[in-house]
Amino acid sequence: MKKQSNFLAYIFLLLTVTFWAGNFIVGKLASFYEIPPFSLNFYRWFFAWLILAPFTIPEILKKKEYIIKNYKLFIILGVTSITIFNSIVYYSLNFTQVISGVLMISTIPVMIMFFSSILKIEKTNLFQIIGVILSFIGVITILTKANFEILKNLDFNKGDITMVLAMFSWALYSTLLKKQKYELSQLSLLQTIMSFGLIFLIPVYFIEYKIGFRINLDAPFILILSYVVLFPGLASFILWIKGISLIGANRSGVFLHLMPILSAIMAMIFFSEKFMFYHMLGACFIITGILLSNKKV
């Protein structure tokens, strides 16, 4: 029975990270079809919100006083995850390689430890400090393409720079999310966070629309939107919860490290991206940083 549960959990978690990896591929594809990134993100979460609403609204109305009391926290969670992170990832992929983006995003577990230490949520040990430093060196290696003339002249790819902003935004969100226990079910918590995130996405969406970046209701947009709503949005979230319930958070967390590998493979297959020397060098620093950060004292 335990073996069967483990096998099911591994399937759920593998599908989860595959869908998340695919989000980067589809995000890059959206740039080829000139789909505005902030509009894509708005519709992604708007339709996800509509799908979840029948299952979550009764609980949210019941707990409305709790939500209102903690509205500042929910605003920060919504803005960092829904408004900033997902929008910036789609925006960044207009200018940078998928491989560069996912390698930088892979530092998020280390950044969570960094923020947890600053916000005094968890104590930091020497290994975690060294891990943060090494991961930063890995990110800088990718940003500069191992050419430190770029660092000296501050001549960075703007997609790489904005991906760093996305990285920090999700790390802050994850840190605050685990800071306290919530009086909401997982789905209602997601719905509440989406609601606040969408409120702040609305003006960004209209600014993008006003500038002249419009959605074309054609087949590429409908297919891309369907994928980001159903798979990395809803399916991954539900499968992730199921996987954790079967084998626990720590064992499930290991699967996150598969995401950059899967994304890189997909990028090489679909977009003929090349895994360059600076990617390898940056990845070595990042992987070493992650391993050290998880080392017990």
C-alpha cells in the first residue's frame, strides 16, 4: 500500500513540475505570437478564479471577517505572486532564453532561506549563508554570460534583469506564505490570494491595453491561455497538494529541482536553444548553493 502511495505521489509531482516547466515554454511561445504578457497573465488568473469560484466562495464569505482583518498580508501575497511574479516571467521571456530564466528561478529555494533569515522566521546557519552567496554568483554568471565586461558596463539583457525581480518576488511570497497558519482551506487561500492579485493586475492590464498592446482572439492565444489556466495554474496546484499529502513537503520539494532540467530540455527541443558554457558554470554555482543550503548543521 505504501509503495502504491509513493508511486502515485511521484506521478503527481512529476506531472506538477512538468506543467510548471511547460509554463516557461508556452510563455516564450506567447512572445513569438506577440501576446501581451500582462494581459496573458490577467486572463490566466481571471479564468482560474472563475473556475474555482463555485468551490471556494461559500467558505470565503464565511471567513470574510478573518480575510478583512488580514487584508494587508493578503495584498502582499497577491501582488508578489499573481501581479508581479507571473507577469514578469512572461515579460522577461520576450527578451531572454528559457534556459537562462529557469536557471535563475531555480535559486528560489535558497532565496526563501535568505528572506526567512531577514524576517526572523527561521535561523540561518553558515552553510545556508554560503549557499546564498554561491547561488548569487551563479545568477550573476548567467546575467553576465561569464563576461565580466558586461558587469563593468552594466550592459545586461533586460529580460534577465526582470527575471531576477520575479525570482525575489516569488521567494518573498513563499516566505510570507509559510510565516503563519491560515484559517482557510488550500483552495480558498489560493482564491483569496488570486482575488487580491487580480485587483492590482486590472490597472496594469488597462495600461498595457492603452499603450496599444492588444490581445488577438485567435487560435494561438486560446491554446496558450487554455494551457496556462488548466495546467500550470490549476492542475499543478491540486497535484502538488496531493503529492505532499502522500509523501510530505520535504520529499516533495526535491521534485522542484527537476523543473529547470525539464524546461531546458524542452527549450532545446522546441526553440533550438543552446546550453552554453556560462549556463553550465552558473548552474554549478546554483546547484552547489542549493545543496549547501539544505545541509544540516
